[in-house]
Amino acid sequence: MFLDATPDEDVRKESTTMQFHHHGYVSGDPRVQDAAGTGIGRPAALPDEVDVLIVGSGPAGMLLAAQMSQYPDITTRIIEKREGRLVLGQADGIQPRSVETFQAFGFAERIIAEAYNIGWMNFWGPDPEHPDQIVRTTRTADYAYDICEFPHLIVNQARVLDYFAEAAADGPGRIVPDYGVEFLGLTVHEEGEYPVEVRVRHVGEADERIVRAKYVVGCDGARSGVRQAIGRTHVGASAAHAWGVMDVLVNTDFPDWRTKCAINSKAGNILHIPREGGYLSRMYIDLGEVAADDDHRVRQTPIEEIIRRANAILHPYTLDVKQVAWHSVYEVGHRVTDGFDDVDPGVDRSPRVFLTGDACHTHSAKAGQGMNVSMQDGFNLGWKLGSVLSGRAPEALLATYGAERRPVAQQLIDFDREWSSLMARKPEEISDPNELATYYLATAEFPSGFMTQYTSSMITGTDAHQELAVGYPLGKRFKSAEVVRVGDGNVVHLGHHAKADGRWRVYAFGDRTGEALAAWAEEAAPVFARFTPADADADAVFDVKAVYQQPFEEVEVTTTPELFQPKTGPLGLTDWEKVYAAGPSKWCETDIFEARELSRGGVVIVVRPDQYVAAILPLDGVDELAKFLDGALLPAR
């Protein structure tokens, strides 16, 4: 869109994609959805029986709770040993894919406003003329905006959890954490409606109690009790290198204090990351090799020594530390658990217990990936649990969680091992001063969160028609682009309309005349209806959108097929936000057909509830569409 409009033009920013009033007039905060199902009269006390029990309120757990709140007919509870909300989180790096996920949960704009936006990453190394001093060697633009429309952020993990907690509490299921409840152990029985028997107790009390669940999700961190309970172990080894980390308020003459930096000097290495708020920064300081007989004594390194090391590395610049908000020492470890659920190889049953986040993968913090990958674990699993428990999908769907997420965890470990190794090198080991910057840019797709590509399965089809949508690789996340909303002529990002509500998205890109698109809509409508409950809205399971090639002025919503004009809510109101047109137009410079290399003969793209491309089909491929959906979902009961 045009952001440099002349004074007599309106400067149009992307219009809101929030829809409400479809169930009647809303005068309050539209982000607060009506309570439904288990969200009505939700008991304060932890019930004896639940459908889903989430253990741990970290990034994966809170995202999962927010997702499950969209399934109010499913009883979901989340327990947390801590007595209240997290105040100071350790993780802070937010990759663009995570911000894209925040958009689906409704809080991207708000968290962007309070976060630090990484625009550049600078690299420092020894001054060739004065090797005991450092100089800036490279100034590199951050990768985020070259890859997607969302930024790379730094924000306290506690705030991320707050926003997910808000989404969970404001969703129809009204889910809030049960704080002060400790997980003790579990047993999975072969039979019974609630086959997982979980032992818990309230912190500070001696008495234990039993909670029975259909499914349990361990989001309880690197020392996961859930992982131990199902006999899973971390596989890998700790590297013999230690790092100190501190969040500090300082006065300094270092010129890049408010820019992300990788600093290499004769005295060691620093990864410096400015934090939100304009003053706070985080520093990862190289503490050197750890002796084999250290027995973790390095973890007792005092903060004064960490600050001294930082000043030595930054020479000739100095840090005058005014306050240390938080600090720690860690040894780099790279481990992946030997299974992401409780089903052993060769055993023919659906999983009942799942592991997410640090419970199944651990690594260094310097690549800024842990919280991000953990959240995607939760996003991947949440809609699958919701679909199975609501009767939309077979239990076999649950086995795809481990099959899809374990390879991603291994990619994370491999990337972090390489990045940590590069960061820890001594100056004499570096032949090219720009090598770290080159690696940073060359691998940008992974740290941005967009390298994940799921392979063919019951929910990811084949690439037989990939040539129809080159810009939407099968198994990768659906990459948004600007289009014109026909109903009001506003420019919107097509993907931003997709919310984390458990629905599948179907984008039908029209042919040149629109005739083939109309024929597709008529033939596909009964296919979608077969999976949609008779008493539900027509788009309750599939959110189908049309994108025409014609300018929006030449398209009338009221003359498009009924599939693109569904009636919604108890009043049966027409949804006017299903029909779009490709640019360019007065306010939109982008032609999505060109930008994403879409066939001018039309193409249908099916997108999973977690925003990954599931199928690419021609407009005359309704039989293929039906076959794919038959393998992924169950007919409506």
C-alpha cells in the first residue's frame, strides 16, 4: 500500500480484521468472547476428571491453554507449581514466526508496541592495529523484513505469557491456570474413559490427590516430571563451555549499546541484546572452557566476575553497571528427548501423554530459539487435541505431533550447536572477520521461524500440483500478502484474517474469468458440508475465502457463489469478509498472483489450523480435495 501519500490523499493503513456483532450487538471489549460450554460456571477447584491436563504454564503451556479455550466443550485445566504469574522470564527473543502466531491469537500489535524491534545486528572484532581493543567490523540489517511483514522482537517472556493468559481467560473456555499445584507423577492405564491417572498436591500441603485425564501435556521445562514419568530421556551431551547472562541497567560509552551485537575479542565473546523499554540490555558473556572435573562449580561465578569479564571484552569501552535485574550462569547443552509422547516404537495405540518445549529439547539461549520453538510445539498440538476430542478428526491425528515436531527440534539443536560454536571462537581461529555475519544472514530462514516444512502425512498432501502455487511450498507456513477486501475496498493481509480458532482455511484463487472458480464453489460446497455439523455455522470447520484476479471494482460480493457468502450466528447474518481481489489498486501495490507465483488458471490452497499449507489443488480437483479431507477428518456426526 502507499505509505507516502500526497497531502490530499488518505494514508490508509491496513484495516482491522476483527469481526464481531455476528451473535448480536456487542458494546464491550470485542476481544472477550462469550463464555460457552465448560467456560460457563467454570469451577474454581481442580476437577477430579478432565479431558486435557496441561502441566506447566510456560510458553508452550500457555499457548496451548489459549488454543484449548477455543474448544469450550472440552474440559481443559492447566496446573503450575509456581504460586502466581511469572514476574521475570529468562527468554526474550521473539522471531517473526512467533509474532505471526501472536497475530492469530489477537495480540501482535499490542506486544509489538512494547517490545524492542531488532532492525540491525552489528559485529565487532579485534582492531588489527590494536588487537587488545575492539572495532565494529560489520553492520548488518536484520533479516526479518526481508522474509515477512512481521518484525524480530525482544520482550520479556513474562509479558508473552500474560498475553496468552489473557487469550485463554477471554476465550469461550475461560481457562485460567491453577497455580500452586505440583505434579507428582502419572500412570497410563490401558482402559477407561480417563486412562491417565495423575498425582498432584497443593504446594505446602502434604495430602496428595488424583486427577484423571484423557490426555496430559508436559510443558514443565527441562527437568520435566512428566518426561520422567513416561520414561523418556534427553539424548545428547553438554558442551564444555560456560556463559554468564545478565539483564542490566548501565551507563556506557560503547556506541552500539542499543543495537544487537556479536562481539569477539582476545578476552572472550559477548552477545549483546537490547531489551524493551529503552534502557535495559541483556548480555551473554563468555566464561570460557569448563574443566572436566568442574562439577558445575562454574555456575557459582559471582556477578562481579561476570561484569569484570564483560568490561575486559569490551575494551576500550567500559560498562558502569547501575543495576542487575537478573543474572545466571549456564553450561551449553544440546539434547533432544527420545520421544515426544508415551508411545514406544512398534506399539499400536494412540498417545495419551505429550511433551513440549524444554521438556523435549534443550540448547543454549544465544540463538533466541527456545521460547519460539516451544510455542510452535503448543500450536501444533493444540488444534489436534481439540479436533480429536470434539470428534472432528480420528485419534490417529495425535501421532503426527511427534512425527512433525521431533525433526524440528533436531534442526534447532543442529543450528544452535553451530551458532554457539561460532560465537565461542577465539580471534586466532577466525580467518574471515565477516564469517559470523555471513552465517547469520545465510541461515536467516531458520531463526526467523520459517524453515519448518512438514512432510507428507494424513494432514499434509503431496506436491503433485506445487507448480500451481510456487510461492506456497507444501508443508510450510502460509505466507501472507496484501489483497483488497471487496466488500469495503480496504487493503488487508490475506493471512491476518486467520485466527487461532481451530478452523481450516481454504483459499480459492480464481481463474481469469471467474467461471472455473464458480464451478469449483458449487461442486466443493457439499464436500465441506459433509464435515460440518448440521446445527453449526456453515464456516464452523472451514473458513473458505475467494481471491479474484479482477480489480475489486469489478467484483460484487452479492453475485459470488453462496459458499463465499455464508450465514453466521443466531441471526443468520451474511459474512462480507470472504471475498477478496488481487491488486494492484489505488491502495495496494501487490498482485498476490505475481507475488506468490500463483497459476492464472486458478488454484486452491488448503491451510491447517496452525497455518501450514496442507494441500495445493487445481480448481477442477474437487475429487482430490474430498479424498484429502477424508483422510484428515471425520464426517460430522
